[in-house]
Amino acid sequence: MTRADVSHNSAIFPRGVSGRGMSPWSGRFVRIVFQEVMRPMFAIVRTGGKQYRVAAGDKIVVEKIAGDAGSTVSLGDVLFAGNNGEVQDVAGLTVSAEIIAQAKADKVIVFKKRRRHNYRRKNGHRQQHTILRITAIGDHKAETKARAEAPVAAEA
């Protein structure tokens, strides 16, 4: 028996299943499983200097965008889009979103001090955010959930 046959992984994994060589997640089985999974349309958009991966129906918090709650905005800076594991063309693709609310983040305290100079400054800051619900990516709209209204019990 050589030193290669007795490794720290040999007791846990049979030979060839550890990190060297074959993995239990490689091979035909995983490829078939991943091909059958339906992935929804997604896009990577840039707004407020940040990038977000969004799909129809998602809620995201972004830097402040002008508009009132309930209004619709269009995010035109789409960097990448995909549908069912395939890359989509982003030319002319826009992401539509509905503004849920305008909100503020938690307060951040900015405290500056210089020792032995009687210099102390304390400031607070609250960043303004916009909460968005993604309604559509191009022509792919979000699926609306049917809300069954509870029947009102009549009092006798």
C-alpha cells in the first residue's frame, strides 16, 4: 500500500470521488437534471452605480429614483440577459418596474475626533432608497398570483 492510497479523504470518499479526479457531481446525470430545470428570464441591470440581477416579480432596493409610489419606471441600462440558460440579445431590451415605496436606510453616525486638540464632530446620515418590484423584462411579464378573497361570514 502506497502513501497515495492512504489519504485523509480515503476514509470518507472512495478512491476517485474526492476532489481529485471524478466528482460525484460531474458526468451525465447532472447535465440531464440541469437541462430539465426551467430557468426564468433574468437580466442584470445597472442603476445608481450598482448592478442587480433581477427576474420578473422580484423586489429590489436601489438608490433613490424620482417618482411616487405606484408609478412605473423603466430601467434601460441592461448589461446582460438570459432565458432558460441561453443568452438573450440586450439591444433595445428594457426592464419595467413599479415603485413600491420611497424609504430611508438606517442612520449612519459619522464621528470624527482628533486626540488632544478638542476636536469632535458628530454627524448623522440616512441614505434614501427606492423599493422596486420588477414587473417585466422585455416582453416577459411577472406572473400575478390569484388572490382568493375570503368570503365574508354573514352574522345572523
